[in-house]
Amino acid sequence: MKIAEKKAIKRESIIQTALQLFSVNGFHKTTIPDIAGKLQMSVGNLYNYFSSKDILAQEIIKYTSETLGKKIRVVNELDVSAEQKIHKIVDIYFTMAKEKPEMIEYFLRVYLSNREVFSGDCQGMVCVSGFITEIMVFFDDAVSSGELRNQDFFSAFGLFMGYLGGMVFLKGEDVLPQGIEFYIDDISRNIYNALKA
Amino acid sequence: MKPKLLWLQAITCNGNTHSFLNHPDLFSILSHFEIVHHPALDGSYSMEDVIAGSVPCDILILEGSFVEEGFLKGGIEVSKLIKTYANKAKHIISAGTCATFGGIFKQKDPDKISGFCFDLGEKTSRYASYASKLVSLPGCPMHPKWMSYVLMMIANNRVIEIDNLHRPVELYGYTVHTGCTRNEYFEWKIDTKNFGLKEGCLFYEQGCQGPHTRGSCNKILWNDVSSKTRSGTPCFGCTEPTFPQISLYSTKTNMGIPAKMPLGIPRRAYLTLTGVTKSFKIKRFTERLMDYDK
């Protein structure tokens, strides 16, 4: 294996470990030595990959956004109706919240809660464009085909993603009486009914 | 001997004739040719001679939309007249979008009216016969200097490189966006707030088709001074086979996303860039150009 490939694998393992620690313990309570310790690597070596905790946090949000974006891209490229695509996107989001909760928790509890960390090079959509772009593509296709009503992007985006984020937040707070997958059908229908032409 | 130039009109508003008359070096350019007949300038032959089919012709300039039957001049179908001289000519220049693709006048009878060699972007039955000598100069109207470029290339026996719709690439290889004074606003995705303002880009809300329209309007300026987009009016895409369209003063969007992407730009690439650039607020672009740094 080439050195560059080894480094890429190591880099991703740092991201995944830090992602878990940040999501569970919070951004401020997690230190670089914590992350290095869990990976059994030296703090100095970890700094060879990420020069600061803030930069690591920014790379993680790009990583989670791209991971989610890639899954939604697969849905976007399917030849199915917008209603079915909504169902699949909700399924992807909630399944991820169940099986890899750290991916969504990181967004809700680190990215949204520590804006000072992300206000510089990561402001606005810069670090979440992998995900936002696919949502834009979904809306563009669904309006072009006449299935969804044409409206301001953020009105639709807020309704769709705010709803999903809210449900995952409630799951994280352990207040949902049912497992998150129980809500997929109803929430998909609600979103479609709210956005349809 | 000077090449013999014949300018024939079919269904037209005379816009291209008038446009060419605005060329600052009109008579210098025309001095390289013998005008055998022109709708507005003196020629060596009358319209009666033209109709008789006896006029010599090296360069045929066509203006106006084409219809096979029902448009007569001096009792003769203009289509027949055009074919007579198109067969004689060594070069055919379709001047304007009507002669090239059908344009505005195609709207009267879309099934029958078209350009001479193209119907919108499709080849007509006449294409095969005349393609080898055809140069397209779409535009509503065409820029006078686009015509002089072609004429002077012909006069100097130079080869004119053309694209698949026979448009000279030297003139139409660019988009109208190229050279627009609003490009910084396009880069940072900042809309103009009204027509006629110097600030802001017209692509996002005001209907500008410059980023996906071929033409050198912002490279070879109109009246040597300005262009639609520079002066604050959207580009209407008048050089394209799809011209005219509707709602020319508003951008068709799907949930705020332009329905048509800039020429050759993949949608994901454009949307990614848009999301990133819109995340930044650049102070200079929020202020009037003339007030900044005062």
C-alpha cells in the first residue's frame, strides 16, 4: 500500500473516532489527547493530520455532509416519483440516525451548537455543500417534473430538513415513544403533502 | 474583380438591414464588393432584374424567415427567388435569427415558417444543398461587425471556422456573459435589485440568458459603447435557435434554482459553487459602485 493511501485511511479513522467522541461528549469536553488516546497514536502525530481541533471539527462536518450527500445522490438518480424519493430520503436519514447516530448527532449537537468553531472557513453552506447540493438537485427535479410546488428554496428546505432534524433531536433526547423507523411513512407523507404541487 | 453581393429579404422587419447600416465603417467595407442589389442601398440592378433571375451573385445575404409558399414579391414566390440565387452564390450568409433559425416570424405559422437551412436547431430539407457555402449570423438583430467580419474574411479569401450551426466560432465561441461588466456579481451570486442599476447580476431573477447564450455582445460592443447587460437589461438569448421565448424579464427557477444552467456547466458543479459563494457576504458588493471608497 502506498504511503498516501495509508495516510488517507488513517485520516478517515481519526475523523470517525473524533466524530464519535464529539457527538457523545460534546466539542468542548473532547480533547485532542482523548482522540489520540482512543486511536493509540501520539498527540504529535495526530497534529500531522489536523493542525487544530477546530480544523478537525470542520473536516468532520464536511465528511458527514458528503456521506449523506452521496446517499441522497443515489436516490436522485433513480427513475422514481418525487413522493417515492421523499420516502427514500427520510428512510436514509432516520436509518442513519439509528445505525450511525453520531453522524446526525454531530450535526445537531456540535455543528449547530458551536457556531464559533464553524464561523470562519466553514460559514454558511461551505462545509455542508455536499448534502445541500443534493437537496437542491432533488427540489429542482421535483419542481421541473411538476410534482412539487415552486416556491422559495429555504421555505421548502426548512420544512423538509427542519422536520427530520427535529425528529432526530427528539430521538436523541429519548422522548419518542416509538423507534425512529416507526415514523418514516407518516413523516414522508406529511412532507410530500406539504410540498406537492 | 469585386465579389458581387446580393442582399435578399424574405419575411423580415428590416432589423438586420438597419443594424448593418449602423456600421461605423460601412462604406469602407462595402467598397470591397459590388452591390448588385440591396433593400436600402443603391445597387447595380433593380428588383425587377432580381426577380427575373438574371442578376449575377457571388455572395447572397439572406434576411428574414423562410416559407416555401405564400410569400410573394413582384408576383413570384420569394422562396423560389432565394433558391435561384442560393444556387448561383459561392457564399450564403443568413443574417439574423429569422433567416437562420426561424426567429420571431416563425411564431406566425410554426409548422411552415423556418430559417433557410435550419428550423430552430434542426436542419431543413435545404440544408444538404447549401451547407457547404453557408455561414449563420443569428441575432435579433445581428451585430453589424459580425457581418463585416464575415464579409472581410470572404473578401480576403480566408477560411471562416464555424460550429455545428454554421456560426463563426470567432464570434459565437463565447457566451454573451463573457466580458459582462457584472461578472463579479455573477461570481458571488448577487442579484441586481432593479433594471438599469450598475450593481448586481441579472441572471438570478431578471431573466438574463447571457451565461447560456452564444455571442460576443460583451466583447464587440453595440455602437462601440455598450451592451444590453452592461446597461442593465437582461440578455434575451436572441442568437439561439430557441429565440424568442416567453417571460424574458424573469428567470425561470425551480425553488430558487435557475432552470437553465450556464453553458456546459454541470448542475451539481454549479449548485455546489452557488452554495459556497452565497455563504459569504462581501461588503463591496452590497454598496453602490460609485459610493464605495468615498
